[in-house]
Amino acid sequence: MHPTRTEGPDYYHKVVDCQWACPAHTPVPEYIRLIAEGRYSDAYMINWKSNVFPGVLGRTCDRPCEPACRRGRVEDEPVAICRLKRVAADNKDDISSRLPPPAASRNGKRIALVGAGPAALTVARDLAPLGYDLVLYDGDAKAGGMIRSQIPRFRLPEEVIDEEVGYITGLGMEMRLGQRVDSLKDLLAENYDAVFVGTGAPRGRDLDLPGREEARANIHVGIDWLSSVSFGHIDRIGRRVIVLGGGNTAMDCCRTSRRLGGEDVKVVVRSGFEEMKASPWEKEDALHEDIPILNFRVPKAFTHDNGKLTGVVFEVVEAQYDDKGRRRLMPSGEPDEHYPCDDVLVAVGQENSFPWIERDIGLEFNEWDMPKVDEVTFQSTRSGVFFGGDAAFGPKNIIWAVAQGHDAAVSIHRYCQGEDVQDRPPPGFSLTSQKMGIHEWSYDNDISNDARFRVPQRDKVESLKDVRLEVELGFDAGLGFSEAQRCLNCDVQTVFAEPLCIECDACVDICPVDCITFTEDGEEEDLRGRLNAPSLHLDQDLLVSDKLKTGRVLVKDEDVCLHCGLCAERCPTGAWDMQRFTLEMTHATSMTGGGACQNR
Amino acid sequence: MTYLAKPRLHHPSLAANELGFTRRDYEGSVSTLCAGCGHDSISAAIIQACYDLNLPPHRLAKLSGIGCSSKTPDYFLGASHGFNTVHGRMPSVLTGANLANRELIYLGVSGDGDSASIGLGQFAHAIRRGVNMTYIVENNGVYGLTKGQFSATSDKGSKSKRGVENHDSAIDLVSLALQLGATFVARSFSGDKAQLAPLIRAALAHKGAAFIDCVSPCVQFNNHAGSTKSYDYVREHNEAVNRLDLISSRAPIHVDYEPGTTTTVTQHDGSVLALHKLAEHYDPTDRIAAMTYLAQRQALGEVVTGLLYVDPEADDLHNSLDTVTAPLNSLGSKELIPGSAMLAKINADLR
Ligand SMILES: Cc1cc2nc3c(=O)[nH]c(=O)nc-3n(C[C@H](O)[C@H](O)[C@H](O)COP(=O)(O)OP(=O)(O)OC[C@H]3O[C@@H](n4cnc5c(N)ncnc54)[C@H](O)[C@@H]3O)c2cc1C
Ligand SMILES: Cc1ncc(C[n+]2csc(CCOP(=O)(O)OP(=O)(O)O)c2C)c(N)n1
Ligand code: SF4
Ligand code: SF4
Ligand code: SF4
Ligand SMILES: [Mg+2]
């Protein structure tokens, strides 16, 4: 096998599983170490740079990093990466002086941003310090998008939104709130240098079943209902509530209902409990609030009496699998079931809708009536019009909206400077030895044996009384420290230098997880079969050395390396070194105005 | 060395043996030897062998003398009995312990200084008496612990780190052990665990005096050009006569090698050793031939490794002394104080 090529930003980045999995590539272990040191403001700013909304995300992020976290492969549960972010946000000092200063001069370019959700706010944050004149339009009275309109206050207090949205709007931009854009054509006529569309996926799917019309007064579309609650237009619901759907919106609907008078609230889903779209922790929270989740039930009709909803009829189904392993829901043969209720919340999906974009302005739509958007540049087929967030590729989540916002901002910047938007500077990176002495490193390499800590919650009875009372109390400083210590510092890389190795086996003997093997060379598949410990995850790379003195090669399976540095401590010649990998993502702010790129 | 304890976390697929212990359960406290010391690899091989043998840790007693090598019992089998004796005196303490409690498995760990210099006499007598033990010398050719003076196993003509030549003849512990009647004699290299671990396993299972001379480079004082105990020198001059592949108790043996390339040795207790031959005519049960072969190869500058000799009919000190079969600590006052009638009988016999 060829020796592993570790040059370039990708090899070591991939070893940092969480950072690799994070759409915005937040330097997770770096901020976790700062939290352990009590340097909350520093930890916050690292997050702020990458993901823009640390306080919001520390409570609500979909956390793709956690299933990726190496700790979850070595023991039961990953590091509580998301909730540690909140520790930084909760405990930081006033960081206003660390925010980018206003641009020294305007650059003469005007950009319109439609929608003021996380995607557009990220674009605004990246472009404002460069001297752009930004105009943000949003139909809602306050900026924040679905962060404000959809996510219930008991998960995300309004002050947190105000604070973090405020950091961005404070950079200097014109906010046209309460102002819907009804025609893109008209907007383009205002001669903006570029337009960013971040209007989200604002339409909730309805269920067109018998009885829908007759009982309409008590059947609500989930996301519309949630935004009415958020904006204070609705503050009551019936005693018996049925929520239809199995995603996160359904979880927010049922939990909100419990706080607005719903005593007998149940969620009914078509699929099996396991296959529900909602995150496991959201389901757990719903169950904890005494909300049963009934699965394998397909709604058939709404029952009503004199124009008043009386309940829902369900067909009971079961999962069957065809020879290709595909699942189909088939009638189980059991009799239909009727559940009486006072209100129904329909949370069966969310869609894009662009009634305000004319179809004759050179902006093409695909067969699903979605704008054709380049997956790298986020530019539409009409040059100068960019998309990002849920508006670009359908509903996802905040962190994807932010990541796409960063990329769109790079494109807009290059576009406005007359550069090729396809030609994008690669991220910068560096490797720095952490060695301080014979067995001293500039990171704490003593591995904690603790299991994942639970985030303390407010008492349930109290929580259910007020829809604005935050349920999670967050880790305090002590718990935050202990949880932070669980992080394995995966960014501190094991870097191997062949010429120094004397093949004494010291690293093999000390490695607690049997990562290292000296063996005859071979092709990857063959090598994977000959390692000291079985190679369990083929997507995890092997670090294969050049030929050593005995003709053998060193193979390190990156999979479950604890980054404990013991191999380097035991190596008599320094053939192993622990080096911290840092990645500098390409953001608009990290490129100089003239277009020549300076990404470090 | 490191100051940190090895993390408890282990590879998710780390398997348990028949006793329910993983290999990690056979570890001891973290080593304080120099990074890269060969002795640490021998500890790892001992750990592997004990795990493979499904050895209950509390059934093993580790004894050692003084030296870096003699410190190592602290770094493996943390749940076993241990006795760190005085310099060169491990063999007699082991002999005494063995006589007192024959039910434990005895592992003596020593260095070339500990066994070939100050403890040479002790070494010789424990071996010739046939004490049932595994005796490992972690042989680096120097007194590592006292900063690298030549030891008695240093080859004549080899050079110290400072370039000083050794003028004294070397003691070859393997030849000595053969001569003294050890019933299991092997040599190996700390840098070849695939060879070493099965040898330790077989030695632990052998009933009689089993001796392993394990070349184990001292990275600090004896791993330079001019040394004959360095990683490079041993790798270049290593001539293995065989590889021990299988050890089984009575089970019929199935070995995949071509006919003629495998030797099996059935021992007294019915256990079987299967050896993959590397030197064509080498017969590990012929003591005289082994001694001759060793002498010839040594003259050529080769380091002969493998299972060099095993006596299938081996027996031990308890057998020759016809001692009581139970450990002394299990005897009650009835057995220990047989009474005046018995005393009278004994006295009568002596008249
Ligand atoms: C109930 C619910 C709960 C959720 N919970 C989470 C969660 O916990 N974590 C998570 O990561 N994600 C969550 N999401 C998803 C997340 O909110 C979205 O993915 C994210 O907000 C998308 O950001 P965006 O910037 O693309 O658009 P949005 O946040 O949708 O913002 C779009 C903005 O554009 C405005 N707008 C739309 N059309 C126009 C127009 N024509 N003119 C002017 N303004 C317009 C809208 O008023 C809105 O303010 C949740 C979604 C829902 C529905
Ligand atoms: C009675 C006595 N004499 C001398 C010493 C000093 N001493 C300590 S260790 C050692 C030699 C150890 O050499 P070796 O057994 O080869 O062990 P190594 O450190 O090389 O593994 C000596 C001479 C001592 N501790 N006790
Ligand atoms: S252990 Fe830490 S650095 Fe490693 S993947 Fe998990 S959070 Fe990231
Ligand atoms: S840092 Fe080195 S010793 Fe520690 S787990 Fe990784 S490879 Fe093994
Ligand atoms: S001095 Fe030599 S024998 Fe002693 S620990 Fe260091 S390397 Fe090993
Ligand atoms: Mg020595």
C-alpha cells in the first residue's frame, strides 16, 4: 500500500470526527479545552466565528458531531459537545469588544438579503465587516427566522436570540423588518450588486382527509400554530390533543401543548418508533413529559359533530420488508381505532414555496419546483442571485443554514469583486507540536473515565406551567469541566516520522486501544485483516508508514485512538509526536478585499 | 516513561478469555522504565501468555532480584503474588516459596547482572535442582539500573556506549542452563513477541526448571553500534531454529505445515508442543546436539533463538524430595504435630 498522504487539510481534519461532521467545521476539541480551562469567552468566540449562534446552538443544535464523536465508539456515549457550547455561552464575559469593528470604509457594493433567518444573518455577519451595504428584508417583525418563530421558548429563551441576533445586526446593516418581498423581479430592479435568498421552507404540509374542512376550527398546521404561540397570538389549547407526525416539529407541538392546557396529549405516527425522524433526545423529552407516542397508525379521517372536532380514526399498519430490504407499511388487519380529542396538530412535514419569485427572470426551477442552486457556490442560474439555508435545498437545520451562509458569503464576495465564484481558496491548516518536556504536553492527556453527564433539568411540574420557562438548566461550571474532560482531544494528532523509528514496539505495548501494528506491507484490505485489533470501521483511515528498516510498515488504525499521547511518551526516539491540527475555514472575512486570498 | 496510568478505556472488541478476563486485566501498574526499553516488551509478552493460558492471576507468584529487569513484575499481573528480593537472591527465595506452596505457578524474572554476576551461584543451583518454575533473564548485556556497566553476558570485544571494549569472556546462560540440567531451555528477543509469547506460555506450562534467555536491548546504555545486544545487531544476527506454534493439553494436533517441517513433542503430563522447524535437522529433545549446535553457531556470531531444548520426561524438585503433596499452609496441627508415638517410631528408625 502507498504510505498515507497526510499533506493537505483533509487527512488530519477527518481524524477530528466531530469537526469533520460539523457542517461549519467548528473546532470542537479546541473550544472544549478552553471550557475546561475556564476560558469561556475564548471558547465562545471560537464558536462564534464558526457557527455564529453558540448560545442558540448550544441549546438546539441538531448536533451531527455527536454521533460522529470518537468517544461514542470507545464507550457508550459521545461527549456532550452541544451542551458544552452552552456552557461557554452562559459563562462568558461581555464579548462586545471582541466583535469585528465596523468596516473602515464602505466598499460601494449593496447587497439585499431576503429573510432574516440564520442563513441570511450568517451572510450578513461575514460581509458587514468588509464594508458592504446590506439590506435585510423579513416578513416577520423581528429577525431570527425559525429560530424565533418556531423553536419553543422552553427550549430557547428569547434573550438568547436577541443577544446573538443583536451581535450581527449591530455590525451595521439596514433592517427592513415586517417587510415581505413579494416580487424578486422588483427587488432586482433596485440594482443591488447581489441578492441572497434565505427565506427558509415556510409552508407546513396539511392532511387532506375526510372531516378536515368540517372540523377546521380545531385542526392546526403545526408550524403555523407554533409561530402563533411564539408571537403570543395563541396561549390555549384543548384538554385532549393529538399530534400527527414524528419529526422534531411534532415533538415541539406536543410539548408546547402540554404547557397550554393540554393534559391528555399524544403523538401518533405512521412509522415505527425507531424510524421516527425526531432526534432521540427530543423523543426522550416528550416521553418524560408524559406524552405517549403511538406508532404504526395512519390517520384516515377526522370525526366531528356539529362542526366540532371529536377525534381521529386511524388504520393500524405493520412494517413489511420486500426482498430488497425496503420497508412498506401494510394494513395489519386489526380494526381501525378512534381516539377522541379536542384539537389536532398536523406536523407531517415542511415545504419550500416561492410564490414571490417570477419564473421568467432567468432563475430556473427543477422538477420539484425548487430553484436550481449550485451545491458549492450556492449561486442560482441567474448570476448574482444566491440561495442558502432551507431555501436552497429544503428543510434542514440551523447549523446547515449557517454553513451554507458562510459559503454563500464567500461567493457573494468573490462575485462582487469580479472573481470567479467557482475558484475557492482551500482552508488553511497547521500542525504544531504539543511537546513541552519528556512527558509533558500542552494539553491534558490524562483520559477521564467518566460516563456522559446529564444536563440538569427544571422540575417537571414547574416546567409544564409556563411555555416560556426553559426546561434545561445547563451544566454548571463543575459539571461543564467534568464533561469537557471526557473529550479525547482528537485534534492533537499522532504524527509519525519513519526515519526515527527503531521498531522497539514500545508504542504497540503501551497503546491502550491497540491502534498500532508493525507488519508486512500489503493492500489496504489485507492490512486491515492483520491488525493487532480488528478494524471495525472502514470509513476510518489507516495511517500507513513508508517501509521501515526491517522492511515492515507501521499501520495505525485511527478509529479508536484516544489521543492519549502515550505512544509518543514511550517512543525513545521521538518518532511519534503529538501535534495540534488547526483548520482555518475559508470565510469571506478571511479573504482580502482585492480578491487575492489570504486565508491564514 | 510516563507518569500517567494507562487509560482504562480499551478497544471495543477486546475479548475475554475463558475466565472472563481481558488481556488488559493482566496488566500491572504503569512502567517506569526508559521509553523503548526491551524489558517492557517482555512484560507485554508475559501479559499475553498469561491471558492466553487462562491463568487465574492469583495463582501466580512473580519473584525477582534487583535491576531494571527485576522491577518489571510491578508492571504486569497486578493481581498476582510478588516478591522483589535482594540482588541475585531471587532463585533461593523462589525455591523456598515453591517448597512451601507447590500449588502456585512460579515466575522468576531477573537480569543478566542479577543472574550472571552476583546471582550466578543461585541461578546454577535453582536450575540443577529442577525447581518447577519459569526463569526469565531479560538480557541486555549491561547493568542498566546502575548506569550501564558491562555485565557478565556482554560479549568479548563488544563496545560500551563510550567506546570502551569489553575484554572479559561472556557467560552464555543458555549453555549453562543446558549443562546444569534445565528441562526447558529457550532463547528469544524482546522485539519478536510472536516468537516470545508462545515460548513463555509453554514454559509456564512446563513442569520442571524452564529457562528463557531473552535478549532485551537497553536503549539507554546498550543500543549503539558496537553493541551485540542492540535492536539492530540482534535483528541482523537472529537465527531462529523453530517457532512454537501450538501448545495443547492432550488434544490431537492438527498442523498445517508441509510434512517434515513440524516436530511435535509430547511431554510427560500429556501436553503437546508443536514446533515449526526453521533449521532443518534441529531436534529440540537432544540435549548434547543442542549444546553442540549452539557452540557452532555462536562461533559464527549468530544469536540462536527458539525452543532449544525440552525434556519430555521432565520432573521437579518436589518429586525428587518426595515432599508432601499439599501446600504447607494447608496442613493442620494433626499433620504437623504427629505426636510422641510417631516421634518414638522415627527415633527407632534412626537407631
Ligand atoms: C418547529 C421547528 C423546530 C425546529 N427546531 C430546530 C432545532 O431545534 N434545531 C435546529 O437546528 N433546527 C430546528 N429547526 C429548523 C431550523 O429552524 C431551520 O432549519 C432554520 O431556521 C433555517 O434557517 P434559514 O435561515 O434557512 O431560514 P428560516 O429560519 O426559515 O428563516 C427564513 C426567514 O425568511 C422570512 N421570509 C420568508 N419568505 C420571505 C419573503 N418573501 N420576504 C421576506 N421574508 C421572508 C421568514 O419570515 C423567516 O424569518 C426547527 C424547525 C421547526 C419548524
Ligand atoms: C548486593 C547489591 N550489589 C549491587 C547492587 C547494585 N546494583 C543494582 S542493579 C545492579 C545490576 C543490575 O543489572 P541487571 O540485572 O542486568 O539488570 P538491568 O538493570 O540491566 O535490567 C547492580 C549491580 C545492589 N543493588 N545490591
Ligand atoms: S472526543 Fe472530543 S475531539 Fe474527539 S470526536 Fe469527541 S468531541 Fe470531538
Ligand atoms: S495516542 Fe498513541 S497510545 Fe494513545 S491511543 Fe492513540 S495511538 Fe494509542
Ligand atoms: S536503563 Fe536500560 S534497562 Fe534500564 S530501563 Fe532504561 S533502557 Fe531499560
Ligand atoms: Mg542487564
